[in-house]
Amino acid sequence: MAHGILALLLAVGTDVGGIGTDEFVARGPGFATTVRLYEHSLIGPTVQMGRYGRTLRGSAYGAATEMSWDGTRVTGLSGGAPVNLAYRVEADGALRMDGMFAGNLTHLEVGPLGIRGHIGPRDFVMDGRSGVFLSLFPAPIEIEIPAALRAREPGEQAAVLPILLAGFAGPSTTPVVPQPRVLPEILARRKSVEKVDYADAFRVTPPAGWPHMTATPPRGRIQSGGISGSIGSGASSSTSPASHAMGHRGASK
């Protein structure tokens, strides 16, 4: 244990004295996390990383992480998944990152007025001012990006920002798990469902042994002077009582 603490102190160096420190803060319903930014390290309950030149190495949200950057790209591994982000500074001063972070498709833009984009399933639509960013949907979340980080070179910002923000999306052992974006999946399922033919939806098939009528029986018609037409099936073929009585009276005359 003592050797582990000594190794951490040697890696952090004079940073632990609190000189030139700043802090990343994220707050939301039922959770809060902080990561302190030193000159050569990132230290917090869920992030412990050291900076060695243009390389960050350590643990972020339970995932072993090592990332390096050059003038245009950040590459490495996080939790065994690839990191490959192209970055650039836009005309309005926003830092844009596109590619993969920890195996998650990533498109992210962080600027003075807000954070837009996504890291894997975690969407960011946040308005910002003076390094404080706020989102009200689907739940109120507040993020503070330290001024010390905003003063670093763009490549280091492009490496550090996804680490800090991916606590809500990347490999993690913390209980803060994002809700996946389900709307695209719902729309895809709707397209895959075959259309239903309702032509026979209300046609009832009689059970076995049920009498089956092959044709509609003819109906009698009432005309002046008597009844004409044949009698429906099931009736006697003999004359009706009324006609029989009429014939009897005619015979007696």
C-alpha cells in the first residue's frame, strides 16, 4: 500500500501541494462528481490519470485509459476500446471532435456558448457561460469546465474533455448509467414490421359440425290475389292451410 501511494506521489510530483489546481464538476439528480486538474495529472474519485508529455495514462471511470495527441488527432485505448478523434478549432473558438472514443461514435463541439453533440448514447445539448454549462432535458445537469483546462493547448483539451464528459457514456463502474437513445430503434422496428391485411380480420369461421348453408333460400312475395314464389327450405311442399281452405270453399260452391 505504501509503495502504491509513493508511486502516485512521484507521478503527481508537486501537484499535490495544491499549486495551480482547478476542478471539473458535474452535478445532476442524485449524483455529483469532481475531478481536480493539476499541471501533470487528473485526480478525482473516478478519474486518476497522469500526463507524460503529450500522453495521458491511468484510470477513468473504471476503465484503463491511455491516450496521446498530436496537432490534429487523439488516439489510444480506453477500457480496451479504441480512441481515434480528429479535432480542430472552429472560427468561433469552439473545439470540435469527431471520431471514436472508447468504442463510442463521437461528435462533440465545446465552445464558450455551449456543448453540442454526443459521445455514444449520451447526448449533449447544453448552454454555457463562463465555463458553466447547463442542460434541462431529460434531467437538469450542470457541468463546470475548469479555466486551467481552457488555457491548455487544443490537443490536450481534445484528450481531456471526452474523458471528463464520458463518465456519463463511456466504460464505467459507477451507478450513473445513461438512458440509450431508443427513438431510432423504434423507428427501425416500425419499418421492419409487415403491413397487416385487414380484409378478413372480421370474418368468422364456424366450428366443425356447424350447419353450413350453401345458398340463400328464396323468399315468398306478397302480391294482390295471393302469395307467389316458392317457399323457403325447411317448410312443407304441400299447400298452406289458408290456400287449402280457399280451395275447399271453392269446391263446395
